[in-house]
Amino acid sequence: MKAVVLEETRRIVVREVKDAEIKEQTDVLMRVTSSAICGTDLHFYEGRMRGIEGGIIGHEPLGIVEEVGSAVINVKKGDRITVPTHICCGFCAMCVDGHSSACLTTNPGDAGAAYGYPNKGGYEGAQAELLRVPLADANCLKLPGEPGDQWEDDFVLLADAWTTGYHAAAICDVGPGDTVAIFGAGSVGLLAAYSAKLRGAARVYVVDAVKERLEKAGELGAVPIDFLKGDPIEQIKEQQGKWRAGGAFRNEKPLGGVTCAIDAIGFQARSKEDYSKEEPHWVTEAIAELINPAGRIAVVGLWPPKDPSGSVESLKQGRLLVPWDKLFGKNVRITMGRDDDEKWNGKLRDMILTGAAKPSQVVSHRLSLDEAPEAFRKFDERAEGFIKVVLKP
Ligand SMILES: [Zn+2]
Ligand SMILES: [Zn+2]
């Protein structure tokens, strides 16, 4: 089969590899029809998280069941399926409690497994023509329709991008009337904004510096904030002041900030002063400054255990300086972490089916598997409006 292999840092190749195959009778084999490239893949591509060099990359597939292990009950050959990024078993203590991203059996000795991901169980990645899906009954989300139909690019986002975006809005408890600031307008940040709107937010700000991404945020009904055009806190407070003018009935004026904030960037945030450099602290500091008393904060942008090639000494040891005093003084609630995909993917599928949501609005490029090397390069450079790439094996 043809697959996208991360040979070494910044070297993606598409080549013939041994076909994926059924290894356990609880597996199915998926013929992949769409496989998205994730911002997380770029951390591996840039060598900032290592350990999958020489292996197949990717963790966001959609496809058709090609072959079924004899112990699989709920899925049959020909079914259209997607699977969550985090491989789960469905029977361990974490899975039965709804925390599928911390499954205790799929990555023995640790909590949580994933496709094409360092230190997550060694499973092959999903940017390939075929994918082995372990524990199929627990992982396969069945979908109607057929390859290439009107839902193809919506369904592929159920593997990770939309479930993580929705998870961000959900753990942040975004509800009717909330004002939400989202840092990062990659596909997860954009889909967090989209989800915040679906959950009834009154106003959503999306902070980034890439023109096409900010435009997309505007298309999705959010207020784009370009952090290179002035302090994003001041810009948001100014917008909040305008919108609030004349509408303060309960002395809201001193609040000025937002009720909810989401970090959808993580450890590779770019500097406000010099976009060519990384400055991982400022987003956390900006959120602490901007959040209103009793506000809620969700962190879904990735923070790795250590960042040996990072720009900040403390982060090389996996430590981030956080203005704890401000956060404590405001009685804020902080939540963070990986998405328990299975909590959301079926519900979000149904929103796609009924027309209540169309997440594929964030997909910017649809390319063949052979175009993966160029797609990684341009996505990494944030060039030519590369926001979300879906490969079509
Ligand atoms: Zn992803
Ligand atoms: Zn489990």
C-alpha cells in the first residue's frame, strides 16, 4: 500500500510499504478514503516531538471496512466508519468512566494510545491506503452515505479536529450569553469557535496572525483579532467596551474581559513582537489578564512532557511559568487536556446528518496522498491559506 512516512525531521515521503493487516481477531482493516493532516503532525514533522521517524504518520482517518476479524460483532465489511485518534478498549476503568483518551489497556504501562504518535502504543499512522483498527467494536463510529458524498469532509473531522474543538468549548462550559476568547485559529481553534457559537455564546473572539485563518474565523461568525496589529487584550477589551456600551444594567463595566478563554495553540505560540520567533508564555499570561472573575479556561493546544529544542529554558524541562496569583485572585476554573473523542463523535455526527452543523467549512485543501510532502511544507509555513488539509488516498 501507499503511505505517508515521516523519514526524519522535515522529510515526508510517500512510498510503498507493507500492507496494513489484521493482527488480532478484534481488529478491522479500513480502506481509507480521507485522512486529514493535523497541527499535531507538524510537531513531529518539525522534530519537536520525536519517536515516530521511519513510521507512518496521521491519526484522522475516514473510510470503509475492508476486512473484519472473527471476533468483531458490531461492524461488517463495507461499513463506512471513522475512528477516534485515541485508541480505546471500551472496558477498562477509564473507558467505562468516559475517559477514552486515557485508556489503560491500549498502551500498556501508560494511559492513552493513538495512531501515528510517539509514545502512544506504537500504532501505525492513518495517512495511508489501509489502516489496521484495533478493538474495532469499541473504536468504529458507523456512518451513513458513501465515499465522496456531501459529508466526506465533515465526517473526517470527527476523528479529531471537530471533536477536539467541541471538547474545548464543552470543558470550558461555554453556554448561552458567554463571551469567549480563543487563542489560535488552526482547525481546532476555528472549530472551537464554531462549537462555542453552536452552544450559544454571545460573542467569540479568535486571536491569530495569519490572514486566511482570521478571515475564516470571521466567516464562522467570530471576531478576528490580529495579534501583530496591537495588544490582543486591548483589542478585545475595546471590542467588549463597544458592544457593552449602554447595555450595563448590573455594573458590568469593570469586567471588560471575557467569561471563557481557550488556548488552542500550546507550546509553539509565536511571539507578538517577532512572528519568526516562539514565545510560549504570552498566551497563558494574556488569558490570565483577560479572563473575568469566576471565568473558565480550557487548554487544548498541546504541551509535551519536555521540549529540548524550545526557546525557553523552563520549558526544556517541561515547566511553564503561570501567573497563578491572577488566576487565584479571580476564582477561575482551569480545565485542560486531550479530547475523550468517544464522548462527542456520535453526537457531532448526528449534528452533521441533520444539517445542524457543517464543520467542513474549515477544510482549505483536498489533495492526493502523493501531494503530502508539499502539503506538510506549506501547512508548516502557514502558506497559501493552508488551514486544514484532507488527503484523499
Ligand atoms: Zn489531529
Ligand atoms: Zn480502555
